[in-house]
Amino acid sequence: MSFPSSTLLFGAGKMGGAMLEGWLAQGLPPASLTVIDPMPSDGLKALAAQHGFALNPSTLKGPFAVIVLAIKPQMLEAAAPQLNKLYTSATLLVSVLAGKTMTDLTSRLPGLTAVVRAMPNLPASVGRGVTGAAASAAVSKDQRQIADTLLKGIGRVEWVECENLIDAVTAVSGSGPAYVFHLVECLAEAGVAEGLPRPVAERLARATIEGAGELLFRSDLSPETLRQNVTSPGGTTAAALTVLMGADGLQPLMTKAVAAARRRAEELSG
């Protein structure tokens, strides 16, 4: 794997912490890693003691080959001055700050041009996330490979050609887990409407989505083929899909929902 010679993780909350654990599991040398977090959790302190990476050292020795920004977006303004002496024009910045564009980042970190903007999602916390990423023109082939390795610490990575598509990534996979969770809620509520006790309906709905997701993960078949395999002509599933795949069914509704999320992402990053 392509690990950088030195990495600074700035922010080790839920997302940053998930990335950190993924890197260590992949074999990133702890001696090459420095972590800055103003309020480190007990778990983070224990991880540092176990692996030996530097946590909030009194003196930061830059420049770093890679800086990974995983703070809250509203903290960027305050964090930028702390970073200004820790990079050179050769440093790669990987940002998972929602709504902060490459222009936002480079305007606050002058002289830094190699930027990867990434949008991971919530399942990253269990190592099953998917991250959409876009690279600035200054990112070299080797730097892109390094960013890919670091981002794969929390799951799969999909690269898009331009930063403008990150808003679409946000609308599909960034917000997507919430759509799935809502599907579980709706399926359970439909079961209650058909007479099932609520706890039973909720367990059935949850286990169904869990199992279907795992099957999708393990199978090489397309979602369309998997759907067809479940659907017997004239059967119960076909009757339900007639509703879900109708003119006012799930596809047009999902298209509207994703478009609304993309528009909001554009507003927030604008």
C-alpha cells in the first residue's frame, strides 16, 4: 500500500477516529503519524498508548507529506493558522469537511494547491463506508494513490472527475444512509398497518434490510438481477413492485429527493 512518509490527522472525532483505526489496521506506521484533537476521547488516548503515534505533541514538526482535515466545517477558520507552518507546496491536503470547497481551503491555506476533497458517509464508522473523492489539478498520480489508500481505511472509494460532482455524491451516498433508515421505518409502519405487533414489524423490517444489504455486498449480480430473482411472476412481490415501480412510485420520488439534497449541498457550499 502507498502510505505517506508523514501524516497529520487534524481532528479525530467520529469520522477522523474511524479513519485512524482503519489506517492502523491497514498497517500505516504509527511513527509516521501525528494526531491533533483538542478534546481527545479516552478511546483515542488508549489507541495512542497502544500504537505509539503522537497525540497532541507540545511541538509539531512539519512539514507533513499529508494533512487530513477531519474537523467540523465551522472550525476551519480557527484551525487554519495552526496549519500554516506545517505544510509546503508539496503537501497533500485531504479534506472531509462537508460544504468546504477547494477554494475555501486553499484561500485559508495559502501556497497549498494539492487538495483532495472527500465525502465519506456514516457506515465508515463500521468500516463499510463509501467515499466520493475529487482531486485538484495539482494532485500528482502518487498523491492520488496515497489519498486512495487513506480513504480506503473506512471502506470503498469512488473518484469523480470534478469537484462539482461532490454535491451529487453528497446527495446519493453522503445522505443515502438516512434514506435507507427511513425505508426501514416505512416498511415497519406498513407491517403495523397490516396487523403485526410493532416490535415484530420493526424487527422484521430491520433484519430484511440488513440481510438484503449483505446479499448485495457479497453478490456480483446487479441490483436489477437480484430484484428479479426475488420476484415470481404474478406473486406477492410482483404485486408490491407494481406499486413501487409505478409512475408515482419509488424511482421518481427518489430522483426528486436526491435532487433536493444536491441543491441544498450547493447552497451550503456556496
